[in-house]
Amino acid sequence: AQSVTQLDSHVSVSEGTPVLLRCNYSSSYSPSLFWYVQHPNKGLQLLLKYTSAATLVKGINGFEAEFKKSETSFHLTKPSAHMSDAAEYFCVVTAGREGNKLVFGAGTILRVKS
Amino acid sequence: GAGVSQSPSNKVTEKGKDVELRCDPISGHTALYWYRQSLGQGLEFLIYFQGNSAPDKSGLPSDRFSAERTGGSVSTLTIQRTQQEDSAVYLCASSLGAAWGGEQYFGPGTRLTVT
């Protein structure tokens, strides 16, 4: 069965410093992987997705993630954190018939200190 | 264009009552999904509709939960005889199709509180 593990439930960084949110996946076949962000009282928004093309994926707001099959990882990074990045981030893998289900990680809450 | 809309945004109900939650997907999107977000369980898949195919109900937690999609557009999630553990945010999403890696667009959710 497909699953994702987000290694940190909370991450705290200072504004202007790099962000690293860690995700490991488990899949019996080549997965599609996503990162979604959820700001307080807002809906889920897609940050970026990997679908077996380039292993380094660039998303919105300066975020990027690298698919590493050998490490079964899909970590999310950003070179310089901004206060507006404070939110909850979800690593997601597709599962089920035709990839119709999204399996979510437990989420990582990112706090950005001024 | 308009995104996925859900109504009501908040619903408070008494234990044992039935509730209906509505989802209007993005126009033209053939696939529609329901998820549940709760403190104890995180984000869970509930059910999926794709065109005229039989829905994938594998995520529904009990037979008190059901969903339908009329005319390939609007969907209603019904919870019968609500229990306190049903309290959660119910999220609807839609996508152009069911192809692997297709982006799902989420609505703002309905926050259900069962008292």
C-alpha cells in the first residue's frame, strides 16, 4: 500500500533562512507525489507535483522538491523563508485505481520567526 | 473562474441527526472526491466519482456515510445518525480526470460539529 511519512510534525525557522520539510514515501510502483499547503482557515493549495518527469520539481512561491528513488524521499525546500510561508504542509502520494486517491502525510507545521 | 465550492461552511448538529453536505466542483471537471480532515486521523480519502463509472467507496468509514453525484456535477455527502466522532472538516476536490498525477483542486471545506 502507498503511504507517506513526514518526519517532523513541527519545524521552526527564522525569516530569511532555508526551509527543509522531510518526506519519505512507500509505493509498490512509480508514484506521483505532491506537496500541498494549508494556511490557517484556508483551503488546500497545490505547491508542486512530481509525475516521473524531471526529478527536481519547482513549485510556487520559490519552493522545490527533489524525488530520490534510492532514498524513497521527496523533501521540500526553499532557500529563504518568508513570514507568509507559515502554514501546514502535506506530502501526498497517489494510490488506488488510476491514481484516484490521494494519501496524505500527517502534516508538518512550519513556523517562521521574525 | 470559480473554484470548488462547498456548503454549508459550518454545521453544528445533535448526535443522532442526519446531515447533508454539498459540493459544487469546477465546471468541466469529471472527477470529484470527498476527504475528511480530523485531529485524530489527519486527512483521509472517503469516496471518488469519475464520470458514469461506479464510485470508489473504499474510504467510507461506515454504512452511515453515503454520497451521490447528480448529473455528473454537484455531489452530496450524507451522514446518517451522526456520532461525535464524525466531527471533522469535510473537504471536496475535483479534477479534470483520473489520470495519474492529475491535480486535485480543493474546496474550503465544511466544518461539522456533532454535539
